[in-house]
Amino acid sequence: MQVPYDLTSYVRVLKLASTPSWNEFSQVSKIAGAGIVLVGLLGFIIFIFMSFIPT
């Protein structure tokens, strides 16, 4: 492991990174929120379906 080389590559990546615009941030937030809601809804549907199946 070459520590100086790793540090320079990390610094290079941080210099290239930029703060997203408000539009980009809101679009990513909406997509992530929709994914969370979709997974939660799918889990709830599976829970309801499994509660009707007798054990």
C-alpha cells in the first residue's frame, strides 16, 4: 500500500467533486424517496398477504 500515492488520488478526486445544483439535488432526492416508498409498500403488501395465509 503506497500511502502518498493514495493520498494524492484522494485529493485529486476531492478537487474534481462539485456541489450539485438545487435541481439535481431535488431530482435525486425524489428518486431516492420514491424508491424507499416503493420498497416499503412492497414489504407491506407481502406482510398483508402473509397474514392471510394460515400457518
